[in-house]
Amino acid sequence: MKLTQEQKESLKQLKNMPWWKVLLEIEKEANDELYRRLATFDIDDEKDRTTIKIWQQYSKAREDFFQNTEKHIREVYQNKIAGVDY
């Protein structure tokens, strides 16, 4: 993906925004809740298995979002350091 200069600057500022910390807290709380509930789920119950699958999908989506954002931020900084225009 080729970013414009404006997009590059926005991406660099992303992690400094207050809502970024809120997203991280939501991620942590959701994962903590999943782990807590896993201890009480009955894996023989189809409804509980379905709930676990859904929660895992949401967890994976959040993880992908953070990983992709981090990847793009790293690429912007690496290319800036190397003198390459990304």
C-alpha cells in the first residue's frame, strides 16, 4: 500500500491519540473477560462452543487491526530512517 505524505503523518500520530489507548484498554479487557469465561464454559454445550468461536473471531480481528497498524508504523519509520520515501 502506498501512503500519501498526509497519511504517513497521520499514522505516526496515531498512537499519540487518546482513543488509541482506549482501544488498547478495550482489547485487554475483552481478552481478560474471554479468559475468565473460558474457565466456566462447558465445552460439551454447543451454545458455549459457538460463543467461544464468536469471541475468538472478534479477538482475532482486534489482533489483526493492531498488528497491521504496527506494521505500517514500523514501515514508515524504517523507510524514513533509511532515507526511502514509502
